[in-house]
Amino acid sequence: MTGVDLADPIPARTADRAPRPPAQGETVEVVAPGYEVRTRHLPAAQCHGDWPLDAAVRVARTLGPPGERLLWLDTETTGLAGGTGTYVFLVGLARLDGEVVTVRQHFLAGLRDERAMLEGLAAELRDADGLVTFNGTRFDLPLLATRYLLARVGRGPTPSAHLDLMAVARRLWYRPLGGFSLATVERAVLGVRRQGDLPGWAIPARYVEYLRTGHRAGLEPVFTHNLQDLLSLMALHGLAGALVTDGTGTIRFGGAGIVRAGGAGTVRAATGGSAAVAVPVDFWGLGRLREGRGDAAGAVACYREALRVEQDPALRRRTACALARLYRRAGALEALHALWQREATLGILPRWLCLERLAVFWEWSGRDLRRALRCAEGAIAAAGEADAHGDAPLLERLHRRRERLARKVSGIGRQPPLEWRAQEAPRACASSGPVSSGARSACRSS
Amino acid sequence: MTLEQFLDRLRHDARLASHITAWHELPARPARYAPFPEDLHPRLVAALRRRGITALYTHQAAAYRAAAEGRHLVVVTPTASGKTLCYTLPVLDRILKAPETRALYLFPTKALGADQVDELQALIAATGAAITTFTYDGDTPAPARRAIRAAGHVVVTNPDMLHTAILPHHTKWLRLFESLRYVVVDEVHHYRGVFGSHVANVLRRLWRVCRFYGSAPQVIATSATIGNPQEHAERLVGAPVTLIDDNGAPAGPRVVVLLNPPVVNRALGIRRDTLLEVRDLAGELVAGGVPTIVFARSRLAAELLTTYLRDLAARSGEDAERVRGYRAGYLPSERRAIERGLREGTVRAVASTNALELGIDIGQLAAAVLAGYPGTIASTWQQIGRAGRTGELAAAFLVATSDPLDQYLVTHPAYLFGRSPEAAWIHPDNPLVLASHLRCALFELPLAHDEPFGPEPPLRLLQHLAAQGIVHDDGTRWHYVAETFPAEEVSLRSASTENVVVIDTTDPQPRVIGEVDLASAPGLVHEGAIYLHLGRQHHVDRLDWEARKAYVRRVDVDYYTQAEIAVRLAVLTEAATTGRAPGPAPHAAGSAGALQAAHGEVALTFRPTVYKKLKLFTHENVGWGKIALPETTLHTTAAWVWLPPAALRGRSADRLQGALAALGHALLAVAPLALMCDPHDLGRVVEVRSPHTGAPTVYLYERAPGGVGLAERLFRFLDRLAAAAADLVAQCPCTAGCPSCVGPPLEVGEHGKADARLLLQEATRPLPVGTSPRA
């Protein structure tokens, strides 16, 4: 497997039909008449958009997948619909070799040699510990699996570990950017400006045109597009890794310092050597990602950040509920109480909801049944004001709670619970002010 | 009152007896049994015994044997003859013996599939084996699909899902295709005409995919009684098929009675309304406790009959819930409940459209009442067959409408009892149909240069597709390289699958009560319409056409509504014609002597105009309203034939109308065989003075949107068609027309047959030598 010799007569009918002479720093191997691999080495310290690649990859590794030898994969196909009749004609693989990013593009120059291409690809994939894609779960990997099955070449790529960055991108950027395609994200958060890029939808036609005519000139932008996609994938991986793994909600990136979250809904991040840029982030989504990784403290910071600006009642509700759940789990009762108290006064969430939550708080955490009952009654009144009459299950639930509390409260009068008498601490729980930490421990031990 | 007593009264009551035009008795047929085949898996034998089956009917045993011998087979049996076991036995037997075996069941409709799965699962449960069956259709939730692909022994689906969801993604169905042993194609008589031609090509694709995975499944098909079941199945499957039609299932004696309602206005020749006549007849049967099914020709008629019969039941102090309606558009759960009620006897009578004509298991009923001739002999026997009980008397009544066809039939009973049912025709090699499936086939697997698709390697089609950039030749194989997903661009059925959802807003919580297919919606759920559902009246308050939603409210009024739809045909382009061009050239294409012909693209416009309010029970007109809905247009192809100025000169417009109708009918009668299509694939419009040709003209148009080339073939082979039609008319023993030749006299007039005969003779008269290359 050596660089192609232009005198090599195999596919060369005219200059245009032959594999293009290698550009600087690039080699082209002709493995079979219809299968070529282009290799290119880029300095890892170079910036892609605002981000230096080597630093990006360092941070990226903390997000996974596990393993030392990662491959970033992106395919170009003859269609986007999927199914058996969609060919994968270009598979780009990027990896970090020390100071160098190596990009290898496996190109199907003739459909007859698909088997050779798939075999070559499989050999390279076998050496990887993990694979990173953008929408690989639903698109690239099933499509490749189909090609392997159809060409009867083994089972195709079955990486032990695979990270699909699209799932991450959806969480982080769908709301602030109105979309989460690689093109949208790279423009808005990576600061990548592509010059004369071929749009993705135009790619299949270019390849079909090449098959028909054998002219390669039209394909060059496809190779460039694929290369750009791979670099964006690496940079995005790094940025997402930095956002998700930094537990404090600040970004340390490129080793160049820390910048606190900037304006509403953005993180200010320092990039390699250049000025800090503001990166829009959906803190709710970032919180979910962190929570999913078991980083409760990091998630709390995100949810709180999200609540600073969230005006949509439904989204605010799920954020507040998620935050409340984490507070409860951590036993942060003061914060839990303050959360619903504040929500009740803010007036974005339905008042009955906040009062119902407060009733729950006082019944089970604060252990003040009378206050709980007052809150439950307030919730019913608020539900009435909010014209929630049609919501029968809600009203039924609120009434059930009130009745139960009323029963309990009247029970206190007749016969206070044994353990409360023993501890002599009910007053602390019943105090009207915010729960003191002493009262909290008293309540928890009871 | 027993059925015997009812029949006795019918025959001896002078007034009723005068309505009877035919009384046909079919003798009882004893059961013929065969022992369980020796190689049938013991667990299956035990399961059958547990379900009370101690022997097989002869046709079931024959089917098992043919399947065991590795042959494709088609089983032709009437309803309720144990058809399901004919394919379930070989399939379960094979799975029990080799658990990796897979089977694919294809049903024409979802409802049929659901019914058969229940029966299959009951038998599987009795074997106690871990055999899994799954239904894969549009309703299957996405998470379940993965499990089905990996684990289902028996996958139940329909041709449409096979076409768009399974074959194009066959790699995901690796397990199924690798071990596919049986493909069950139920109710193959459904796959006729253009639809059948599409399905035949889907099967071609299926066989290709199976070959790729190294499987070669056997086909077990079933069919209702049609004229050519074996030939039809062979054409559909593309291979020789063994016919199993020796029905061993028993049947009790049966009486078939044809009734013609009395003339109520002799001057106008108007007969008593069929629905009222049917109401009286069925009402008595229901009152007498005779389990009865009533077949109506339209959904409106089915609902009206439901209303009437429930009303009668309620007035005689019975539970109206024992009378139910049944038709397309009910929710699946409602349908299941009605079917179960019929089987278990909690529902005593049902008024249905032909939706129940098919093989859905509703048990055995004692009486069937047909409100009008269903249109074909095959359908008539299917509906009659719904009445039939082992060892006991059953009866079927066909009550004629005043339609010419019905009137002919009741006055010529021998036509119904003597003729064999219609044959089914398909043309899988129709170039347009073949081309669309060739693209799908290529998408599924590349096609080797020497691999046939259809009768031979379709080289010319492929070169054409290559020129369009859809396929690519790599030197040995053709590859699909276009971006589009070809199966989505090919619809197997000409009717749109879109529906209008009917939403009942009477209660605070609106709920969906049914749906109406898009084509029927303008006539059924326009604003102001009374929409009948389960015999209950609903007023349509609003029809949101764009959102496909009709908002209705329950009402109790004494009328129903009937919409009028104006149909207009306009010629858009004329692709070729025999007329106008001077010289001998016209006869190069399929000119037919005295007839001029052309073909091209046409637009049929359906415009709902007004609706009538008709009083319940009397059907008198009590008002009307306008319908404000956009018209719908069918763009398709048509062939048309017009009369030269000299032909039938001086005849009245009525007579010309009759002659044209007769000519059109005769051409349509021979077209299915000549074009290998179904009569329903073509429609007919007659214009005494056509704006396009300026002459008396018959248009024969294709019902499939865009057409599939039938019109062009009609035009090209018009001389052959005209010759066949001339033969048909000349040899038909009827005097003034019948459904088999030019249509019934009431439709074509007393001179219709003679005029059509003359026109066809003229058309096929050899032209003077030198003027026609085909003379």
C-alpha cells in the first residue's frame, strides 16, 4: 500500500478520471480499481473554528467512549432515506496520533469493489477501542451493517463502545439554536465558517454524476466536506465533553483560564489563545446530561441556571421538579422549601402546583401538618382560580390530600404521635420561618 | 318462528309469493373426512383433539399432503369450511419439527389479519409450544418491530407493508428470510386487476430477496370461488400451483330466493323501495329469532337498515343492541366486539356492507338478505355463503333494486344459478407496473446482467432508468443509485389511504367515533349531513377538510341525507387518435372501422353539489341543502370511442345514449380478459354529444390515478376488442341485452343490443384491400 504512482495505468483513462494526484501532505492508495484510501495528516494543535483540536480531544476523552484509540467516523451516502438501496461511498475516519490528526477517507470509486472497501474499512475499525459519530446510531452504523450483510463480508463494524454526539447535541442546543444538526451547531458554537462548502443534500447527486461520467472533479468538494465534518465532530466532542464534565458550570478549555457563565443561557469559554466566546447552552439539557452521568451537584448548578431565565411554564415546571428531586435526594430541605416558595411568588408556574409541592414538603419533609393543610387548601383555592375545573383527576388528587391532612391534623389534637412527644421537637418543625438545619435533622431523625 | 315456518309462510302468502321470481334449493352436503396424516406432529394432533377436532376434512388433508410434497398450492373453499387449517397445519407442523422455520402470512386487509391471528394463536396455545406470531402493520409500535424482526415465527402482514416496510429493509429481517419456509397468501381473489398486478410484482421481489438469503418458500394460497383460481394463483405467484378444491366440509340444505319488490307506480315503472322491502323481510326474520345478516351495497344503506331493524326490534320489546351495523370506518375495537357478538350469539342480526363478505369469522348464520345484487356472481355467492349451518336449513334472499342489472337478474335467475363466477385477471408484466417494481427490486438488491425480472432481463427498461440517472451499470450488475426511496413512490392500491376522522363533540370530552375514506367523505360528512354510525344519527357541524376532521353531534331527527356528486370528464391531452388524420395512416393504430378512437390524459372531476333530506322509513324528500366543498379531481388516462357522423344517423338522443351505453358495456365486458385487468379498474362515461369529439362518445377511463397503460392498450388493440365484443354480442342468447353482453335492457333501451351489434359489426368489417394493413 503505497502512494499512488501517476504512471499506474489501472483506472487512468483521462486525467480527470484518474485518482487525483495527492495534494500536499496527502497520500492516495489504490487498493482495488474501485477502492481508494486517501490519507491526510494535520497538526493537532491547529484550530478548527474557535477550538484547538488536541485540547478538544483531551477534554473529549472524559466524555467517553472509554479506550485509548478513538476513531471519529462520518459517512457520505447515495441517499438519506436508508434501506438496502443506499450505498456508502465514502467513509472518513479521523484519529489522534500524538501531535497529528490522521484522516483516512475510504472511497468507493466503483460499485464493483464495494466488498474490497468494506474489508479494508473493517480492518481499520478492528483496531479501534471506540467510535464517535454524529447520528451514527440511527444512520451511519445501521447503513454500514446493511452494506456488510449485502456484500456478505462478515458482520461489519461492531465497536465495543460508541458515542453518538447527536444525542448530546440535541440536549445542549436544540432550544437555543432551534436545531441540532452538525451544520447548525458548528456554525453557532464552534465558530466554524466553511468556505464554498457543498451542502449535504447535494452530495448524493455528485456521486451519481461521477458514476455516470467518471469525472472526478465534482467529487473534490465531497471529500472536503467529509473532512470538515470529521474535524467538527472532534471539536464538538471536545466542547460537549468540557460542558458536561466540568462540575461547576464553568469551562476550562484549551488550558487558558476560566470564565464564569456569561449572559443568560450562555457559557463564556476561553479558547485556545483567542478571546473568550459566548457559547449558548440549554442548561436544562446540560443538567440532564450531568444527572445522567451521576453528577448531581453539577446538575443542580445547571437547573438553577436554567431557572434564572426560563419563562415557559411547562419547561420551567419540569426543571423545577428535577431540581426539587435532586434537593430532596440530597436532603437539602432549605433549598427545597425555598425553591417552591420562590416559584409560588414568581407566578410563572401555576400557583396550585407550588402550593401542592409545599404541602408535600410540609407533610413529609418539614413535618408540619397544619402548614401542610393550609398549603393544600391554598392549592385547591388556586386551582379553582386557575379555572382547572375540567381537570378532574387533579382536583380529586388535591382534595384527597387535603382530607388526609385534615384527618392527620385532627389526630394530632387527640393523640400526638408517640415519637414526637418523645423528642419534644415538634415546635421546630412547626415554626413559621424557613427550616433551620437543626430542625431539619430533628425532622429527619423522627 | 323457525326459518322453516318463515319460508313456508313466504311461499303460501299470496302477496309475498307474488314477489318471488326464483326459488332455488341446494341439497345438503355431507362431511367427508380424512384421518390425521401419519407424519403430522403428535403435539399438533393432540392440540387438535383438545379443540374437539378428531379428523380432517378431505380438503384439509389434501392441502397438508400437497404442502408436505413441497408444492405450491391454492385452496378454494367456501366460507366456514375450515380454510385456516389448510395453511396452519403445514406451517405449525414444520415449526414444531424445525423450530428455526419461519412463515409469512399476507392478508389483503388488516381486519382479516387480526381475525386469523386469533385463530392461529388459539391453536398454538393448545399445542403448548413456544411459537410466536406477530402482526406487523401500520399499527405496530416501533419498539415491538425490533422484537418481531428477530423472534417471530409467523409474521402476519399485508402486501402494502411487505412492499414499503419489509422488503426495502430486508437486512433487518435476516432471520425471517434466511429460514422462510411458507408464504401464506390468503384470499388471492382480492388481488385482481391493477392491484393484483402490483402484488404479483411485490411477490417477485419477495422471491428475489429469499433467493439472496438462500430460502425458497412454498406458497399456500386460498381463494374464494372464482372462475379461474388455479390460473390466477399461478400468475400471481409466478410458478405452477396445485389446486385443492374438493371441499369436504359439510353444509346443511339451503334455499336461495330471488325477490322483486312490487310495482307501486305502474305508469313510471317504479318499484317499492328495496330497503323498505328488506327491512320488512329481515325484520320478520329477526323478530322470529333467526340469526340474520343483511348485506347492503353502500355504507349509507347499511346504516339505514341498521336503524330500521333496531327500531323494529325496540318496538317489539326486544333489545335493540342485538341488532348491529358493520362496515368500514368503525373503530377496530367496535368491529371486534360485533364479530365476537355474532360468534357467541349475543348479536342476532347485523346489517353490513361487503366488509363482512370476506373471511372474517362470524360463526354461522341462518339467513342472509342481500339488499340488491352485489355486482358480481362471485360476490353474490360469497354473501349467500354467509348463511349456512352444519346440518340445518339456511336461506338467502336476494331483493332486487330497480337498477337495470338487478331487474335483469331477478327475471333471469338462470343467469345467476347457471354461470360460473367471474374470473380474476392480472397482468404482472404491464410495463408501467413492472417498471415501478423494477426500481424497488433494484433498491433491494443489485440485478445481475443476466438476471430476469418478470419474463426476462428487462434490458430496455434498465437502459431507460440508467439514462435518467436512477440506476448504474457497474459492468456486471445494475445498481439503484437515486436518492429517493422507490417503494414510497409506488402505491399498490389506486384508492388513497387517507381518511377523514369523525369526532363526536356531544359530550364535553370529544371522542373519535370512526373514519371515512377521503373519496367518500364529501358525500358522507359534508356540513349538514346526517352521519349514521352504529345506526345512531349524528349531525355534521363542521368539516375541516384541510385537517381531515369532521365534527359531529348526536341528534335525533326523522330524516337522513344523501349527497349528489356531479362527475365531469375533460380531455387534457390526446396522445394518439384514429380520427381526423387523413389517409390510410389511421388504421395503423387500433382503429376499428366505423368507430373512431383516441387515447390520452383526462381529468375526472367530482363536485359535491347538493344534498337531499329524506324522511326515514318513507324516503320522501323533505328538503335540501348546498354543499360547499372543493371538487376532487382524478387525473388518469382514458381511451374513447366515438361514432362517425353517418352511424345511427337520425336516431333520438335517448336511443343514441342507449347505443353508446351498450357499446361501452360490451367493450368493458371483453376488456378484462383482453387487458388482464379487473372490471373495476375501468370506468365508463357516456356523452351523446361530447364537447371534445363533437360526436356521440364513450370514454373508458382508468380508475388508478395516472393510469397504468390500460387505456393505451385499449386503444392499440381496439380492433381486436371490437371483434371480441362483436362475437360476444352476436353469440349471446339474450334477446335485448343482458349483463354479460351489452347490459340489461332497462339500461340500454330496447334497441341497445341491435344498435351496438350493428356498430361493432361495422367496426370489424374488413376494410377494402389496401386501406388497412390489418384487413
